[in-house]
Amino acid sequence: MNYLLLLATEVPRTVEWGPQVAIVMILCNVVAIAIGKAFMRDVGARPTLAPQFKEFFGGMGWPALLATTSLGHIFGIGTILGLANFGML
């Protein structure tokens, strides 16, 4: 039981969600979408997005959009934790 209490005290405090954290996450997702559009072979793979979203995302299909935003969230988590560790968030 004492080990559980010791582990609970060693967990670092993370940053609260706010506008700064949201901006960092959005920017990381935009960067990941740009990287995906530059390096993916078949960005417009089926199933496709609705026409209004397809124009906004430059002809991306669902697989490409989900892949790039997943990568963007991984970038975002690392960036947010890194900036919080340096005291910038």
C-alpha cells in the first residue's frame, strides 16, 4: 500500500487545458496535415470526405485525415508536455 502512495506523489503535475494549449495542439495538427499532404502517396483515398470539407483539406480522404491528425496529436502531446516542462505554458 505504501508503494502506491509513493507512486502517486511522484506523478508530475500537467498543465491545465486552456487557450494556449489549444493553440499549440491546433498548430501541431496543421503541421502534421502539411507533412502528410507532402509525403503521402494517395491522399485522396476512399472513403472521401464531404465536398465542403474535401475542398478545405485539399482533397484528402478519411484515411489521410485520420492518419495526419493522429500524428498531429502525438506531436501536440510532446510539444505541450515539453513547453510545460520548460515553464512556457
